Amino acid sequence: AGSLKARVAELIPEKRNELKEIKTKYGNKSLGEVTVDMAIGGMRGIKGLLWDTSILDADEGIRFRGYTIPELQEKLPATIEGGEPTPEAILWLLITGEVPTAAQARSITDDLSSRATIPEFVEEILDRCPRDLHPMSQLSLALNALQRDSIFAKAYADGINKANYWDPTYEDSMNVIAKLPLIAAKIYRNVYKDGKMGAIDPKADYSQNFANLLGFSDNQGFTELLRLYLVIHTDHEGGNVSAHTTHLVGSALSDPYLSLAAGLNGLAGPLHGLANQEVLRWILAMNEKLGVDHPTREQILNYCKETLASGRVIPGFGHAVLRKTDPRYIAQREFALKYMKDDHLFSIVSNLFHIVPEVLKEQGKVKNPYPNVDAHSGVLLRYYGFVEQDYYTVLFGVSRAIGVLSQLVWDRALGLPIERPKSMTMASIRQMFEK
Ligand code: AMX
């Protein structure tokens, strides 16, 4: 009673009615025109998905269930006085649309730690992975293996009624979110350390547990950063590759393990989540090339121009929807100003914040020259000694799970159908317009 699941059960009839009403009232209204350019250009700008947990405004950035990041920092319960909100709190918010009390957020912490175990065979699979198998591939592998225990898959095989799909989807989703720190930390410990890992501490919050498992138990700054990181990366409306993929695969009634694994395979692409690792690598390569720790404005400018001239993108800049600086970037910048303002890599990130947009504007084709979330995260992690760049996208994946699985619960609760847009051939496009 008073649990998140009970609250979801209460909200379902309301939400089902709301959807029905929207369909009745507006079902045949147009959301906009679809041009040939849109079909060819990655469906950019097509309003063709229902996604309730967050929405992105081109200028203002993301709102999670109506709240901006600064609003979340003010309203959501934190673990330490005046500290960052917790992923548990945003999970409650994303699923219910309601700001949780501290007790409700705590109930999520307890629920997640009670679910946090992984079967031995999954650990063994990870132990057998070669160290040079990318951490994201290992994460995906482990999720697919954990799928053996999917409650949804079993319920479906046993003939569950459609009306109840949401229940095992919820159970699987909470289990996945609970188990992710264990899997993620196991990967980290195997690839970069001695493979040994601590245990879940039921008194600690989700981020503290994750930090402990990674081997950062005494590093309070890192844990606080992890809370911020895990909150801001959760969700970025429905059309980005990881969210859309999770939703698409889930629409075939593939269970949450399979759906999320698919989404995370998309997150592992360099134009999406992998930019997380690329930014720091690119900055360090600049320093190495120049043989300095404090490159001048001129040197940074030239390095950016060289990157562009060699036909590569400047990682961490640009966005398909955003047209201003990403508020997730700003939140991280503020964190840096508070805790590491004299760090030399932070000062490079600050310089890039001013220099890169000039270079990209001058080049003239980029629609958004400003930094996105990935332009900042690497230097923050590195500051606390978390230096293994190739691993960074795994942290992104742990966070992204919280957003996309919250929506997946609603996909099943609302009975959203299998996704199946229409495709065109070049010939069929010609035929339409060349009669
Ligand atoms: N550096 C150089 N060129 C860039 C650029 C950048 N940071 N961002 C966009 N461009 C180029 C595009 O490659 C494209 O070139 P083309 O016409 O020769 O193909 C042109 O500018 C127009 O692209 P756009 O409409 O502005 O961007 P998009 O919607 O097609 O792509 C994105 C968006 C994020 C993939 C792109 O900005 C990019 O590649 N950025 C760098 C990688 C990155 O930071 N990704 C992370 C995004 C956030 C996330 O998902 N985690």
C-alpha cells in the first residue's frame, strides 16, 4: 500500500480514459505535414510518437513530466541536505507524473535494493568476456541473458490477458533498473580492476550502492555526481535512438529486457550516447598533440577546424531537436563551478563552450552549434578518478533505462499497438509526383 505500483494501478483507469478522450476528440486532426525531405532525413520533425514521461523544447530543452532540471533540483528529494535529487525520486516522477515525498523516494530505494541480485550464469557470462569487448556490448549481452527471468515473457507464454500486460512489464522494469548497477559494476570491475565486487548495502541509496559496487565507496563527490548524472540522462522525449528503439521493440511485445537491450545498442552509437566517451578522448588527444595542459584560444580554434577539415564531427556539440545550449550541459557546468572550478580540463570545456559554436556557425551547415549533454560529463567523471572513458556510455545506459522503462510501463498500460510506419521506395516517391 502506498507503493509506486499501487499508485500506477490507480492512475491507469484515468490515463486510459484520457487517451480515449484524446482519440475521440482529436483522432482525425493533423499533427503536421510529412515531406519527402522528412522521410529521407531521418524522420526529423515528424510528430509520430506518443511519449508522456518527458518532452523536449528546441529552445528550453527537456522537461520531465513538466519540470525543468532546475525545478527538479529544487523539488525532488535529495540524499544529502541541499544536494542533487536522486534517480529513485525521478523514477517515481517519470512513472506517476507526481513529485514523490522523501518517504516515497525511500520506498523506491528499498524496493530496488530488495530486487538487486543477478543469477550466477550472468556473472559467468561477463567473467568470460574478453577485456577488449566494449563495455556497452557486455551490458547488452548481460541484459539479453537476464531475459531468461522475464516475468512478462513468462506471463505472455501463460496466456496473460492484454489488460494486465502492464503488471509484469512493471515488475520486469523495476527488476532491470535494480539489477543494472550490479551488471554495470561487474563489467567495470572485470574490465578495469580485479573483477571483485562488493555487495548491495540495503541502507544505502541507489547511487551510493552503484558507487560502492564500482569501487568508489569513499568518494562522496563522485556519488553526488552520479546522482546528478543518473537523473539528467534518464529521458529525452521519445524520438531519440535509444528511447525510440526501446519503444519500437517493446511494441512487438518483446519484454523489457529485450527492448532495453535493443535501445542500449543504439545508445552505443557515436552520434548518440557514445559521444559521452568521445568528447573526453577528443580533448585529451588535443592536449597530447599540442603537448600542453592549457591550450590557448588560438590552439583550440585550430584543433576544432582540423577536426572539421578531416571530415569528422566535433563530439558533444549539435543536436537534432535542441537549438540552444542543452540544460543538461548547464546543470553539469554548475556542478563543476561548485566543486571543481579550478580543474584544468573543466577550463578547456569552458573554453570550448565559447569557441566551438563560433567555428560551427562559421562552417554554416550545423543547425545547432551549441553543446549537448555529452560535452561535459567526461571531465566531471575524470575529476573524481573515474578515468575509463570507454565505460562512460554504460553510466548513460543505466540512467536511460529509468526513462525508457517508465514509458514502456505506460505503453503496455495504455495498450499502444505494434509500431509500423509506412516506407517508400525512390520509385514510389517519383510515381507520386511525376505523373
Ligand atoms: N560537428 C561537425 N559537424 C556537425 C556537428 C558537429 N558537432 N553537428 C552536426 N554537424 C553536421 C552534420 O554532420 C550534417 O552534415 P552533413 O550535412 O554533411 O551530413 C550537418 O551538420 C547538419 O546536421 P544537423 O541537422 O545540424 O544535425 P543532425 O540532426 O543531423 O545530427 C547530431 C545531430 C547530434 C547527430 C549531430 O549534431 C552530431 O553529429 N553531433 C556530434 C556527436 C554528438 O555530440 N552526439 C551526441 C548527441 C546527444 C546524444 O544523443 N547523446
